[in-house]
Amino acid sequence: MTVSAQVPAPSQPVAATPPRPRWSEMSGLARREAIEGYLFLLPNIIAFFVFLAGPMLAAVYFAFTNYDLTWPPRFTFLENFQVMFNNDLFWQVFGQTFYWAFGMVPATIVLALGLAMMINREMRGVLTYRLVYFIPHVTLSVAASIVWLWVYHPDVGFLNLLLSYVGIDGPQWLLNRRTAMPSLILMGWWKSIGFAMLIFLAGLQGIPAELYEAAVMDGANPRQRFWAITVPMLSPAIFFVMVTSIIGAFQGFDVFYLMTRGGPANATTTMVLHIYNNGFLYLKMGFASAMAMVLFATIMLFTLGQWLYARNWVHGFAD
Amino acid sequence: MAVKQETLQPASELQAVRPDGMSKSGAKRIGDLFTHLILATGSIVMVGPFAWMLSSSFKTQYEIYKFPPTLIPESIQWINYLVVFEQTALGRYVGNSMFVSLSVTLGVLLTSSLAGYSFARINFPGRDKIFLMYLGTMMIPGAILLIPSFVLMRTFNWIDTYYALIVPGVVSAWGTFLMRQFMMSIPRELEDAAYIDGATRLRIYWTVILPVSKPVIATLAIFTFMGVWNELLWPVIILRSPEKFTLPMGLAKFQSRFPNRTPWHLIMAASTLSVLPILFLFMAGQKYYVQGIVTTGLKG
């Protein structure tokens, strides 16, 4: 969340008030104010401990236990992790999660960037385009899944119908191990492109026009202008989309649950669906928690890695 | 369709300077035409599924399977919508989702505005450190809390109740962040006048701060409502009784209830009905929605 501002927006100071004194040095009035401050935060503080910090600690504990909800958790140390790392299905699921995330995110960013640059022109209809491309993002994932199930239907589906017009006998899309994941990724692009586009559009509008004018004066061609101005100026927005999309993609659940239930032959089972299956269908809460820890570590590593590498390419990346 | 937007001002200067001697308007016109062509093709892909959903919801079951398919139904079957409402619990699911989404939204608005005000304006030791730490919690992936949260709800005896859907959802770190950013830009003079009149902090929050915070309240309300309305995983884990199902769950159940000959025309009518409220909300509040995205994405 420390992506620095690239838009010359009204600046908002981080600390608007002078440094606050220690409790013992505070006047009665200041103490009263401080108490009010904490009281205003009370619902958030309670919820933080009850619904976030507590469950976080419990999640770590469960990961080292055998827990089926009926009997109290039994401490088994690293057994869950040993079982997991020796399990072929786990590695398959782990790999498929990466397949999904990396099939989704880079392509979405490139497509959304192209889209945003096209829409960011002074011409008719840009508002309509923006709306149209954004609608899938706000649609219920269930409704979207239902429609796409039909699009991919092998016999009466729209896609195979189109293909039949050009004489191609379309594949079984979601029912085939090889085509199932790419089909879901394609649908994922459709669903998520609008969000990235909206952020890029806002970023593009914040780039000062003088930069482009000066570059044109210097004889820079469109490609040079893109790499020398657009990409660096947009890099904080790209970075933000990248980090949040990766975090989101690693936690994908809805499409897999609704469209394939992880099938065929687990070809579209990803981490969160696997956690759901183990925890809530087979009641292996401890094992599922251990898997959640691995997912957590993976996400954190990726986020941290992007953060560390950001100073090499993100414009004005301070800390 | 397009709702008027103040935030969108295309940077046109790109086309203003053209050293290549080509007439400015001519080059722009060709560029525009080309852009329109690509964007329109893409638009068909984007709205295509919806168009098909809408068209199918008005067809007979026979026409659905007709080859080649028709885009405009031969005769509009309004009755599909009636059948959906009479033979399924769709109306009930909509009501359930409405109740849960509105409750969470009201709760989030209240707690986030209180906390945002505290972080923006009240002095207390450790304020900015606590704020940064609280922001950090947004990085915790929700998926890892799934199992402990479920166990917690079970100890509270909240399984299969709306408490489990509402209570953990009524605070939001993101909402607090959004509120704080906005409230820091409210001029202090507004509060000072009320102070001199001897108003309490709570009174100032309610009569001075909240009324001028309407735009950010709208932003947070739309985001929260849509988020809860669309949520699938948590309700699937918590709810057991079909009469308590939320709309996404009900729709998913509806879809899997017919193993053999799927009544696509009815399912499409139900899907259309489920998409409409959220689409309407989005179009009405598009400006606030975009503002929320811009605040998080670019100023965070």
C-alpha cells in the first residue's frame, strides 16, 4: 500500500499533527482526547483481535495438529507437512495454482494496458466502452459462470457453434484435462480485465501532456514515447495491479467451485479449492490448515519479491 | 448507457502535435476509426455472454436448443420470469442477500467512519503506527483464515446463522483507510466552530464530519454492498438450511438441480434477475466506484 502517488493529487500529509507526547506528560485534556480516540477505534480493535489475530494464531496451531472437529486438535508436529510434501496431488494442485495465476495476471495486465491506451483518446463513446469493459468485473461470479458454462458446452455451446461454422469440430473445453484450465483462464481475462483497465486509465490521465509534447519535439516515435514516458509514469499503477492481482489469483475459488469442481481428474483444482475440499468435505482441518500455511508463505514470498524488485522499475518507489 | 463522468478527461495532447506533416484531423480520424474498430470488436466479446443470457431468458426451451440459434427470440416468453419466481425460491434468496448485504454495509460504514475519523483527527499516542499496522492486515490473504474462522463460528454456535455472515464482516481495514484519507482533507475550520460552541467529539463526528463525507460514504457503501452480494465461499461454508441461502448459493444450487435436461431458459432468467440489481447499483454509482479504485490504486 505504499505505492507512491504519481498523480499530482491534493497532497495528503501522513502526519498532519505535531508529534504526540507520552501518556505521562499529557495534560488532562489531552488524555481525554486520547481516550476518545481509542474509543472511536474500539469496534475495529475488538474485531482485529477476535476475527483476525486470534484466527491467525489458531491457523498456525491447527497446521501442526490432527483435527477433525469431533475430537480436540491433537498435536502431531510436522506430520501434516510431511504428508503434504510427499503427496503427488498436492504438488499437482500447487503447480496448477501457478498455472492459473500466471495464465491470468500478465496477460490481463498487457491487454488492459492496451485497452486503457485506446480508450484514453478524445473521441466519442469512450464512456460507453469503459462501462462495457467493466461490467464483467461487477457481475456475480455465479451468473458469469452459468453463462460461460453454456459458452463452453461441447454440444450446444456458443464457442463450438462458432467453430462449426468454419468447419472445426471444437474440443470438450471444460471436460478435457488439457483444455479445462486454459478455458477458465480465458474466462478469467474476460472477468478481470476491466478492473486493471480502470486503474490504468486513471493513471494515464495523470501523466502530464507536456512530457509527450517535449518528446515529440525531440523526435521520439510512438514506441519510444511508450517505453520512455507511458511505462515509467504508469509503473506505480502497474505495480499495484500486479501485486493485488497475484494475491487474488492465488486465492481463486469461485470459478473452480462453480464450473468444474476442480475436475476433470483434478486438472482444475487449485489451492483454495483443495483447502476447502480437505477441510470441509473430508474434515481434515489440520491438514487443510497446513496447506493454508503453504499458500500464505507462497503469497508472502511473491509479494515481498515484487516489493524488493520494485525499486528497479517502479517510478518513485520510495521504501 | 454511459453515466456522465467528471473524472474522465482524455489526454488529447498526444494528437495535438504532429511533426510528420500529415494533416492533424486526418491522422486522428484514421486513428479513431481504427481504435473504434478494435474496441467495438472487444465490446462484442465483453457483452456477448450477457446478450445471450438475456436473449435466452426470453426463449422457449425448444428454441434454446434450436440450430442455428436465434439472437432475437421468436416470441418473447415473459412467462419464464414468472415461472422462476413461482417455482423456485429466487425471491427468497434475493431477500436474504439484501438483508445480509445491507446489514454488513451499514456496519462497515459506521465502524470505518468512526475509526477513519479517529485516525484522521484525534490525537493519541501511537496513532500513526497503529494505522500503518492496521493497513498491513489488508495483506493477509482471507483464504488462510477460512478454517480457524469456521471453528470460531462453531464455538459461538453461529453455524447456519446470519450472525456468522454479518458480524465478522462489519469492520474493514480498507474502509477505514478510505475514510481516513478523505477525512484528512476536510478543513479543520469546520470542526473548530462546533468546538467553540461546546459540542462533544461524537456530536462533531455526527453533525459536521459525516455530512461532508457523503462522497466517500457512497464509495464505501457501493464497494461493500457489491462485495457481500457476490460473496460465495464464506456463505457456502456457513449456511446449511436452503431457506437461508444467499443469492449466489441459491443460483448455484438452482443450476445443479437439473441433471438431465437443463432448463436453460429458466436458469438464464434467474441469472438475469440476479445481475440486474448489481448492474443498476454500479451504473448509478459509477462515479463513486471509480473514485474508490483510484484512491486505493494510485494514492495509497
